[in-house]
Amino acid sequence: MKLTKRLLTILFISTICYLPLFSQTGTVLHIENDAEQLLENTSDILIPSTTEDNKYYLDLEMIDGRPSDLKLVGDDDEIVLDNSLALVPENAMYELDLSNLNKGKYLLRIRTYLKEFSQTIQVF
């Protein structure tokens, strides 16, 4: 009888502890499936340098969500820059030096785990 009572107690406690983990997993999967459809155009995260041409600073703190990577895409849809932001602190200013690129327009795409931000950049 004591053994049965202990087993029921352990089963009850383990169910209470693990139930929130299972319910959170379902929610996370649902959010990730919707993430591909979210694309925001924003201009307040990119700050041009006042001292150098073709140098920008990304204010990662202004991005809603944890930044995972950034890509710079040329007019011909060629990816000219592909950097991971996974290890960069969320409140950092990320320097983006485009001085080695050809003149023209580029599309900057920053992905988070929930959204994707984009902005057009002109290289002079």
C-alpha cells in the first residue's frame, strides 16, 4: 500500500513538472510555422555613419526578437553577405561596412526567430 501511494505521488509530481514543457513545445512549433510569412520593412534599425561613406550601424536592440542572421542581397538576387548574429548580444550596435561592394542598391534582410526585417541600402 505504501509503495502504491509513493508511486502515485511520484507520477503526480512528474506529470505536473513535465506538462508545461509539452504544452510550450506545441506553441513554439506553431510560431515557427508562421514566421516565414512575417516580413517587416523598417528604417529605424539602420544608422548611417556620419564619418565614412558606405558604413552603417545596426541597432540590434531596436529589433523585435532575437536576431539570428543577416543577408545582403544584390539587384541580381545574389547573396553578397551572409552573417550569423546568433552570438552577437541583443543590445549591440553591429557595424556593417559596405565599402568593398560595387555601387548600386542592395536589400538588407535580418531574420529573427519570429520575423524578418528588410531595408534597401544604396552603396555609393
